[in-house]
Amino acid sequence: MADESEASGGGAQNPAASWPERPSTDYGFLERALGDASADAFVHVGDRFDDDMRYLTRFSGPDRDFAFVFVGDTAGGDATSTLCAPALFEAQAKREFPGDEVRMENVDDPAGERARALLDEALGGDGTVLVPQGVPHDAALYLERAGYELRSTSAVDDARAVKTESELDCLRRVQRATARGMARAETILAESTADGDELLWEGGPLSTERLRRQVNVTLAAYGVRDAGNTVIGAGPSCADLHFTGTDGIAPGETVLLDISPRGPHGYYGDLTRTFVVDGDGGWERRAYVAVEAAQNAAFDELDAGAGVAASTVHEEAAAEIAAYGFSVGEEPGFTHGTGHGVGVSLHEAPSLRADAPLEAGMVVTVEPGVYDSSQGGVRIEDLVVVTEDGYEVLAAYPTGIVPQER
């Protein structure tokens, strides 16, 4: 586990420290996918908002479609990986793309047409091409009309689910920055004072929006951007799992903070804590105890490491929450899965509801929760990587319902 003092604010992470090198992508998984399917090439088309393209090319722009083409050695030569990018992005593409060749194309040519032309050079208009399910329809039509047989593949999703050491370095760094944002929020809550039915901080009412702005400033100082993912609810709005609105914060009600920023290489952090200022130990205390016990039950399952069925992690967490008298699958109670994968997407494979075994290198959230829209909500979430013989928390952060200065 990461050093708790560093994550919680006791040991300073230098905001000016350089980031790990940009992760590369080993295209061996595409060679294997082509071999298994007796296919000749792989093609994907998308823009910088397409996380599969971000993973395949490590290219962070532009906001219009570009193409990635991988031709296997079955075509008669060595396997080759090519990025077809608009000419205005030549320097950036050559700097960021880890593959064999960058081709600069006319910005007016459709990306699917550029991919088709490159395939024609290698395959002569005949062959089987693998594409992810998310390939744009127009790009698929360009390829099919040129005579290529298209087959869908999950190869990219499968490869993204298991992180390399360089990817884990990025995830650890983002998660440490996420913890600094959480520490800022917890400190503000600890410093706030009750005044009737509202909390005051530095001379004014404390709201979810005011707290969110403080978190986001801290995230920016540590080199990550909030990406619109700083979710903070208070009281009933805690039951809204993605609340980013403005709500006053009152003494005695739950304040749920789910912070999920994105780092410069595209990888996300994800951390959730729940606090109560001047609580009376009622519903929120019982819910917190149940959620904390559920997370510990999930960790106990993850202690087995690689090979444990993902679904058993969820089932044990859900069983623990049910043992405390809360419903599972409906409100009031535990209304979502125990966790999901995190990488260049905030939500990606694996799901802890799936029956498949977890593999070493998979990064997942562990985030049981209990919600009641008439009361509030409690969730505790940490980000872990599965190892051969257990798991590692990517950045430890203390738990506790009463906020402390960090």
C-alpha cells in the first residue's frame, strides 16, 4: 500500500514533480488477435475523445477523426502500425505515436478513406479486417465497399483491462493527486462550523459548489484536471450518484465526495469518502459501519489475488451490507456494483459483477455504498491493482466519518 501520510497530506507530494514517461503500447495483442481470427489487419477510426484510439496511438489530438491501421505479418512482410493524422498535427503525432509510421493526410479526406487507401497498399483490396465494436459506421462502409470483410473484435478492451508497469505508474501518480484533492475537502469540512442549519467556512456558507471549486484548484496544482468528475453531494443529493450541482451543506448530514480527475497521459484516478460534520450517530453512522464492513469484505476476497472471480468480490460486499439490514439492488440500500475497471476510461473492464477471474495487473475500484434519497448516502471507494498474490491500494487514504485536518 502507498504511504498513508503522503496520500492524506502529512507527506508532501511535490506539485512540480515531473510525470512518468508516456506509456507505450505493445501491439503484440493485435498480432495474436489477427492470428486467432485468421485476419489480415486491424483498423480503428476516432478522435481524441475516443479512449480506444488514445490507448492504441497515445495521440492526444485532434478533435476530428483520424485513423490507426495495423497490418499483420500474414500479409507477407513484418507487422506494421500506422497512424494517419491531419498534417497540422505532424509534430505532435510523431512525438506521441509509439508505432512504426505516421502518415500526414489531407485534412479534408475522411479518416475511413485514408485507412482504406493504406490497406490497399498492403493488401491490394482483399482481406479480412478486424475492427472494434465502436468503429464509426462511415469508416466501416469505406472498408466494406472497398472489398474487405470486417469482423468485430474485443482485443482492445481485453488489452486495456490489464495494465503495464508504465500504466500503473501513471495511475498511482493520478491517484496520489486525487488524494490531495480529497485532503483539501476533508480539511475544509473539519474547519467548518455549524450555524443553525448550515455550515460556515471562512466567513460564508459552505456549499457543494464552493467545496468542489477548492478540490479542483488543488487537483490542478498537482497536474491533473477534474474533467467535470468532482461529484459532491450533501444530504439527499448524495443518493444522486453523479451530482455536480449546487447544494447547501448542513450540520449532521452526509457529504459524499467522489473525485475522479484525469492525468496528462489520459489515465484517471477515482477516490470516494463520506463525512458528517456534527453528526448525531443516527442513520448515517449505521450506514457508514455497513459500508466500511462491506469494503473490508471485498478486500478479503481480493487477498486471494489473481484468479478470484470478480463476481465474488461484489457478492461478499453485498452480503455484508444485507447483514446490516440494508437492501441490495434497490433504494434504500446498495444500488450499484462494487467496482469497475479504471484506466484511460473512468469506467472500463473489468466489472466486479462479471463471472470471469481477475488477472494480475487489472485495476479496479472497490466502492460499496448505501443510499436513501430521504436521508443521504454513504460510499467509500479506493482504487486497487490486482497482483498475483493479493492487491495493492494505489494511494491509501484514511477512512472515518468525522472529517480531520489533513
